[in-house]
Amino acid sequence: MFSSLIDTSFSLNDLWFMLKGAGVTLAVTFWAVLAGTLLGLVLGVVRATAPWWVNAPIGFVLDIFRSVPLLIQLVLANAFKPMIGLNWSSFTVGCVVLALYMSAYCTEIVRGGFLAVPATTRRAARSLGMSWSQDLTEIVFPIALRVALPSWIGLTLGVMKDTAMVWWIGVVELLRSSQVIVTRIQEPLLVLSIAGLIYFLMSFPIARLGARLERRWHEND
Amino acid sequence: MSIEINDVHKSFGPLEVIKGVSMTVAPGEVVSVIGGSGSGKSTLLMCVNGLEPINSGRVLIDGTDVHDRRTDLNKLRRRIGIVFQQWNAFPHLTVLENVMLAPRKVLGKPKAEAEAIAVEKLTHVGLAEKLKVYPSKLSGGQQQRMAIARALAMSPHYMLFDEVTSALDPQLVGEVLDTLRLLSSEGMTMIVVTHEIAFAREVSNRVAFFHQGRIHEIGPPSQVIGNPQKPETVAFLKSVL
Ligand SMILES: Nc1ncnc2c1ncn2[C@@H]1O[C@H](COP(=O)(O)OP(=O)(O)O)[C@@H](O)[C@H]1O
Ligand SMILES: [Mg+2]
């Protein structure tokens, strides 16, 4: 297909190979975002409500995840995993490290959204007889979601790009598969353009979804 | 069946805000609470429905001790509606959904029934045209009337109002006071904290003047407002009239 249009040795097989890499990228992103968001949700609520002596140690650990470069975290986790008796694949290590990384940022996003809900609004909910947990699910979370969504979308798109680093512990995702093809056919510009396009096509729906939700909510503001 | 406040004391840290307040509100009675800013009026209302704990004394609602550990406050609060100075709309829900929420989640009413209740209450406060609108599209007076409808949807026996007109533009005060008048004419038992002295005089059975955490003077409006006995009451009325 490509060779008939322009003079290239990039084949359909290569494209298929890259798409499989893209599948791995999506899988790592999916698990990291899912687990990272759930953990971030729990820790964010804890951070927003717990006393300082619970808060301070959690904040300290999360600061580590946020300040040490992801690449170092991946390589160290991969190297140390046998020492603590874990028999995880590189794929699992990549997902877990990225999930922790995601959760560290997500915690702050959730905390910010939570604290953006006025105390008077929550008091109004409680005065209607709603329980603490009903206040959370019916009032705080929906309002906080609107506040936090843009940052969460940005974080998710960032994590999708950061999955490229799991290459370093031996996972063949989109960027690694592209690099394999570049090495073989020596056409880096073409291959990287295709890889970039695939990244874009994967990010675009998430960004669009976010923009649409935001627009709908803003109509009510 | 009444609200009984018995020698209530309440402190925030070292600051004692309520210094021994006693008052009984009988069924169908409207008691207005007036007094200077910071005298503890809002705090008292929050102690009545258990939003704030107290240090000593008792508050009984229909004989149930609000501050007894064994009291289920979420259940008790179904009987006491409260509307605050800030409008406190739930911004992510339409006007109708704002009012339906507690009947559905707290009383467990089916959707159709909760909706019927909400439509009835919103019609009552004059918001029948605004059911599908989001609160941000309402004026302050409309938001405040929605908050009243939201409290009424729980069919409370008692209503507490905390300066519900203080944050409103002057031209919107009247419509909210009309709603309160309507409730009092229907026999709702109410404690109304207000700066609207003329309104307090008109609707109240009794007026309580609050001063430095105590009820300084209490009695029929003709006395407390018309012919105050204490110099502090006289001074306060001068300052607001
Ligand atoms: N949550 C709180 N923490 C500490 N002090 C408070 C709190 N709420 C109210 N106060 C103080 O209690 C006093 C009475 O306040 P409030 O009941 O709001 O008075 P009012 O409603 O009569 O203006 C004020 O001095 C106020 O600063
Ligand atoms: Mg007040």
C-alpha cells in the first residue's frame, strides 16, 4: 500500500507491528489510569479530611513519587522486584509504577476538587438529613468532578505519553516497536510520523470527551 | 411537641458564644430572634438541629434529645428544616433535582413521588416555571426560595431561618419574606433570625433579643420592639431602624 504511493520499505506488516505496540501502550495506560485514579480518589479524600499526622506521612511518600523521575522509578522497581520476592512481568511492573505515579498526582487533583466544595453547601446537605457518605456521593463528588476533570484529563494524556518509558524495562509498546522498525528500514521520519499520528489518535477521543463534558457543564454555570 | 432549649452553653475553643440560653417554641409559634452581629444567633440555630455540638444544657425536639449520643441526627433532621443566609444551591442539579434529592435519598421515596412533592413545593414558593433550570440562572431571591422549597420537601415540623434575606438585593427581599409569611399563615412552627424588624413585628408571636450570647429580652413584639424594657434592646433597635 505504502510502497505503491511513495518509495518506501515500510510494509503493512510493520504497521501491524506498530499497532500491536499501540495496543500495549493503551493497555498500560488503561491499567495505570484505572488503578491510579482509584488510589488517588481514596488518598485524595483522606488528604482532604484526615488530621495532619495522617496527612503528613502520606504527603511525604507521594512527594517522592512525584519528584523522582519516572524512568528511575521504573528501572529501580524492576531491579528490586526479585529481592522482595515478586515474580512480576515487566508489563506488570510498568503498570504498577505508572499507577503509583498517576495516583500521586491524582491525589492532589482529588484533594483540590474536594476542598473546592464550599463548607456551607455541605452543611446544607447534612441539614436535609443526608448522611456523611450521601453528602460525599451526591454533593461533593459531582461538584469536585467538575473542578478536577480538566486536570485529570491532562494527567491521563501525560501518563499515556509517559508509558513510552516502560520500553526501558523491556516492554514493547508503541515507541519501542517504532524504534525496531526504524532500525531495520532506516526511515525514522516516516515511522515516527506514523507513531505520532497513532499517539494523537489515541489521545484525541479522551481530550474531546473532556472538552464536551466541560462545555456541557459550563452551560449550567 | 415543641422545641425546648434548656440552659444551653456553647464554646468555640476558649470563646463562649452561647452563655445559657433557654427558650421553648410551641407548635404553630413563630419566634423571631434579633440582635447584633456576632451575638450567637446562627450558632444557636445550628445547635438546635445538631450541626454544632454543645458544651452543656439540652435541646429537645418533640422530646428527643438532639445532643444525646444515641440520637440519630440524620433522622432527626428530617423534622427540622433550616435555610441559611448563603443560598447553598447544589450547583450540579436543576431546581427540580435540588428539591427531589433529599426526599429520594433520605426518605427513600420513589422518583415519581419525589418529583410530585418537589413540583408541589416549588409551585408553593412561586418557582413552577423554573423546574428544569440550573440554580446559576436564578436570582438570589429565587435561589433562596428554592432552598426553602428544598427544606419543605422533607415535610418538616419545624423551620429555622438564619437571616435568609441578608445576602439579597433590597428589591428581592420582599418575595422571600412573602414566602415566610405564607408559611407562618399555614401554621408552620418557626424560629426566624432576622434583621427585618418590621417583618419580625408583623409575623412573630414572640421576639427574642440576643445580646452577647444570652436572651436579653423576650416577649411579644409589641413589647420587645414596640416598648423595649432594656437599654441594650433600645440601643440595638435604634441602630437598625
Ligand atoms: N466555627 C466557628 N469557630 C469559631 N468561632 C466561631 C465559629 N462560628 C462562629 N464563631 C464565633 O461565634 C460568635 C457568634 O457567631 P454567630 O453565631 O455567627 O453570631 P451571629 O449569627 O449572631 O452573627 C462570633 O464571635 C463568631 O466569630
Ligand atoms: Mg449569623
